[in-house]
Amino acid sequence: MTAHAKRWGHAHDAVTAAQALDGDRAGLDAYLEAFATTPSALAAVLLALSAAADTAERVDTLTCMWSEIMDRFAGQRDRELSVALLPRPVEPASWRSRQAKALARSWSERNTARPVLPII
């Protein structure tokens, strides 16, 4: 049963991420609100957002929304969440170099006290 629930959760995260990057943020905003007190639970949907940013348009949308997401959760000291807050391109061809650098710089500025760098 647990494996089924985990697959369902990943599928739901992927759909929520795709909808948000296509302009419908209602599901994502509901996630952000529902897990405001346990933001580590958001790591999977944040990783799904990076994975869904597979076109130039979706990367542009992700770049616009990411600062707000980082501001909301940057103070948390959860390794999984910190790693998820540093988006990495799944489809590098869709990401312009300046976008990736801007997101990394923004993450670094918010985590200067104790950064948790992901191992890639």
C-alpha cells in the first residue's frame, strides 16, 4: 500500500507542477499553504517543478515564481528542502545560462549562513 501511495504522490506532484508552469497555480498555491508548517514535505513538488521545466516557456515561468518560493522557505534548516530549493535543469537545452546562474545565485544568497549543497 505504501508503494502505491508513494507513486500516487509523485504523480500528483508532477501534475501540480505542470499545471503551475502552464499558468494554473491554484494547486501549487494550495500545496504551499497546506504545508506551510511542515515545508520539508514540499521537497517532492519543488523537485517536480524543476523536472517539469522542460521548455523555454516553462523555464521562464519557473524563474519568475522561484524567488517567491525561496523567500517563503529559505529560513528552514531541512536538508531535503534546501536541496529542492536549488532547481537543476532536467532538460538543460531549455534553460538559458543566465537563468540557471540567477537561480543559483539567489539560492546562495539566501543560504549563506549554512548552505547545504546538493551532490549532483
